[in-house]
Amino acid sequence: MSTVLTAPLPEHDDYWDAARRPLAAVCFVLPLIVAYEVGLLTDPAAADTLRNGADCWMRAFLSGGVGVRDALLPVVVVATLLGWQIAARHPWRCRFETLIGMFGESLILATALFVLARVIGQAFATMVVASIPASTVPLSMGGRAISFVGAGIYEEVLFRLLLLPVLVLALRGLLLPRGLAILLGVVLSSVIFSAAHYIDIAPGTGRIDVWGPLQTVMEQRELWFGFLFRAAAGVWFAILFYLRGFGITVGCHVLYDIMVGIVVQPPAG
């Protein structure tokens, strides 16, 4: 994966290089995964509400597609990152100072995206920030935080860690130059990332309605900003994934969602 999509990575312990390694991503993201999974266990009745689409789709694929228990998704994610670490032959060391730096960098990047969203929102003369859909079920602040952590983790796993390299490899298979394949992969994965936020899943049956919600977006101009901004955010996260690695991309996504969903749009009551 590193040879397909990531920038060249030296082996010395400079922060800017160490923070991009898969091992640093594991050390940085694992506490978030634990917090998310434990948070779901503390409120089983609300677990389905708190889970995001990417989480549900990957668990459904594991249980129905490859015969693996869906509860093992966190293990699969960690194993994927460690497999990447082994394949790339990176050093097996990660300093605590690197993790602190990754949090600070994630916070700065999330703030930059937050400011960008407000500027673009004002330019479109629409809602202040159109990125976090309102839940149809009232959630506490803690529940919303858990939901945003899960979205930041598993949306990045699905759309950046898995889908983006697959698209780039497929485009390379069409004999496209590496740079063009990466560019098209970033655009395509970002559009799919945005479209995924509008897909409806019927309760009970699990039936997925793709065309209906997307047709609604195309017909209602007030929804265009949300779709375009999510696609732009997908490009932002893809660039971070390429330049700064998986861990910082997840951190930026989680912190941005929390800024918007809790700070700007606090839960009612």
C-alpha cells in the first residue's frame, strides 16, 4: 500500500516522517477505537443509532461476505495497519512525543477545515457549516461524541485506507500514469465518500437505496452545498492520508466532527 499511494518515507526518527508510519497510526488510533467500542457497549440500545454507515457496511461484509464475526472489525483494522508496517519494513518504534505531536497537528488541521467550511458556507449564503447531519434520534453529548469518533475512524478506514488504494491500483491497471491515477482516485473516492452520506438503509431489511437520495440531492439546490462540501472534505482527507498518514487523517476527521457536531451544533436540551 505504501508503494501505491504514499509519498516516499525516510527511515529516520524525524517527527514528520515518524507520524506517517502505520505503527504510529496504530498507537494513535487504537485508544479511539477502544473508546468507541466501549462507548457502544455501555449503551447497547443506542448502538445502532451511534454506528455510521461505513462501520455497518464493513461489519456486514465481514459477517456475510467472508464469514468473520463483525465484532472483529477493530482487529481487522489494526491487523491491516500492522501488515502495512511489516510490508513496508518500517522501524518498530513510536515515541510518546510523536503521538502528542499528531494530536496537535490533527487539531490544527481540523481547525483549518472548520474555518474553510465557514468561509465556503458564507460564500454559498447557506447554513453556517453543512457537514454533520442531524440525527433523527435525540442523543446526549456523550452519545454524539461516540458517534463522531466512530465516523472519523471507520469512514477513513473504508474510503481512504481501503477504497482509495484500490481505485489507484485499478486505474494503474488501465496503464494510467501514477500521478494521474492518484488524482483520479482521490476525486472518485471523495465523490463516493460524499454520496455515502445520502444513502438510505431500510431498518430491519437492510435494503440500501442509493439512487433515490442522490436524485433528491440533484433536484434540491439547497442540498448541493452539503454534497459539494463533503466531496471537498473527502479530497482534504485524501491529501492528508497521502502526505501525513492514516493516524493524523483520522485525528483530523474526529476532531472536525466534534467541533461541528458538539461545539457549533450542541445537542438540544
